[in-house]
Amino acid sequence: MPLSLAEKRAAFRTLHESGCFLLPNPWDVGSARYLQGLGFKALATTSSGFAWSTGHADNAVTRDAVLAHLRAVVSATDLPVNADFENGFGKDAAGVAESVTLAVQTGVAGLSIEDSTGDEAAPLFPLDVAVERIAAARRAIDAHGRDTLLIGRAENFLVGQADLDATIKRLTAYAQAGADCLYAPGIKTREEIEAVVAAVAPKPVNVLVGAVSPFTLQDLAGMGVRRVSVGGALARAAWGGFQRAANSLVEGRFDGFEGAASGGELNAFFSSRA
């Protein structure tokens, strides 16, 4: 029997209490259902993967489109879904609260709010502004979907400000403002990861592994990481195969189809889960 929304959210919270779990990122209904079929315990959307699937760059998709995507993925799977909700789709804290309320209503089990502005000249919100945006998200969740997990993201490393101390300062502030889980995409070394885990303990930490890594899931668990996501990496892997095949066609060749998935196997997989 499918889990209720309350059960999904409770299961998602339990995953964050001990151990370390992998949180793969589908970009559409098909990839979500396939990942569920592989036995993963939860999923997370990817803003970049979804954007590319609609012919847009990352962070160039409307709030309405993202909300519709969240509803589609949540409806497609029995697993808890964590929403990549970018910077909250609000010009100010009130706007973030409004958007988070709408996101909670899609049935997600968790959602992340990042502190990036989209402005290359000033890529991060000032810390006090970023904290108020997290606090606004917290208030919205408490009012409309109390059991939804809130993830606070510090984007320092992704915007070219690879200052670990500044990143930790932001993460600890977000934890104090009500974030349940903390996330600094771009940290890669053992020293960076362990420092973040120690700084926000006992709250759980998400680590992004978006490329080939020297660490295994077991290694990351040993560092105290609670969950590991892959962002747009699965979507990029799929695009990589598509690009190779398409470029071979441009050159009049068909060898780009080597290694392609079997249509029969895909039909069988999805038929068994219709």
C-alpha cells in the first residue's frame, strides 16, 4: 500500500537520524520511477537537470514550472521527495515564505533553500538577509507542513568564494534560523567535509558528489555525513550519452548508439511498474 504524505515525511526524517543514505536526483518522471525501482529510499529533484529537460539553463525556470515538476515527481513515486527549490523564488523573505508554502503543498518531504542571488556582481545574499530567508521558510513550513524537512544551503564554493570559515558561518546561522539539515555544495576534501559536519552537529549534513570521487558512500558515512546527493550528475551523464550519439550522426556515423539501453528492457521495466 502506498505511503501517506505524513508517512513519507516521517520516513524521510528517520533517514536523517542515523547512518548515511544516498539521495539520487531524477530530472523527470521516468528517471524518478527508475530510481525507485532500483531500491533507493528517497529522491531529490535537481534544478539543473529539470531546467535542461525543458530547454532552459539552470535557475531560468519559472516558479510555476518548478511547482508543476514537483507535483509530477511526487505523484510518480512512492518515495519521499526532497525539492531543489533554488533560492526560494522570492525577492524578499515574505516572497520566500509564499513560495515555500506552495512547495509544501506539492507533497514534498523536504526542500532546500540556497543563498545565491543569481547576480554575478553579488552572488550571495548578505548573511543577515539569507538568514531571514531561511527563517521565513521555517515559519512557512511550521504553518503549513510542519513535518517537511528544511535544508539550508551555503553556495560559497559554487560561486567562486571557496572560504570554508565563511561557509561554516553561514551554515551555523542557517541551523540556528531553523534549518533541519545543512548543505554546502562544492566542498570536496575530507578536511572540509569533517569541519562542516563538526560545526553544525548534531544536525545532519548533505554532501554533493557530482563527479568521480575518491570517496565511497562508506567513506562519507565515516566522516559523519548523513546523506549524499548527486545534483545534476545523472542528468549530465544522460546528456553525455545523447551528445556523443548526436554528434556521431552529424558526422554520418551510427557508432554513438553503442552502449544504448535496450528498448525491450526499458519497456519491461516500466510495464511492470505501470
